[in-house]
Amino acid sequence: MEKRNPELVHQPVAPYVHQIEVNEPGRRLILSGQLGMQQNGEVPEQPMEQLKLALQNIDYNLQEANMNRSHLTKLTFYLVGEFPLSERRDVIQGYVGDGLPCTTLLYVAALAAPQFKVEIDAEAFAPNE
């Protein structure tokens, strides 16, 4: 798996890379959109808490597949409402660390239900051992 930022494309404006090429045998994991919902079905009112919880739910999915954050190749964030830029970036940077997956972040009008302010799609790849 090779991560690249092409010289003719602007530098990333957040913690991500422009492209990841997978050219080895391995396991690809595709997750459904993860919500900021606790296991018991409770949804915090605060959007930033939902963001943290949705990322935690991605971790739980990775663990179930014997993967970790370093295996993430793509994160797509769908956000509703206000998310302070610096706080949002700090949470995402703290989550991805040096792993730097490809990312897309969109503000949308609504998600599946009014209480949801965050949904995150994720993909991961782990080479065969």
C-alpha cells in the first residue's frame, strides 16, 4: 500500500493524503456509515461528542476484523450543523495520527433522523500475512 500526494496537486489542507494505491493481496473492509450512537442506542446531543463516538465505533469495527487505524484507507465524514473548525480538526487529527487515510468531509442538510449530526463511512485494507 503506497500513500502519495502528487506534486501537481495542492498540499492536503487537513490530515489526509490525496491517494492510496493498494497493489498487494490482502483483506478489504468496507463499513456502513457509522453514527455517533452508543451501544445502548443513546445519541449524545452535542455534535462533537457524536463525532468522537462515531470514530470510536469505527475502531470497534476495525477490531472485529483484526485491523486497526493504520489500516484505514478512506474516511468520508457527513456532518450536520456547526462543528468548530479547530476542535473538529483536533479530533480528526488525534484519531488518524500519522496514518493519514484519504478523506472527504461534507456538510449535509440532514441524515437519517434529526438527532444524528455525524455519519462516517470508512474503508480499510490489511495485507495478507
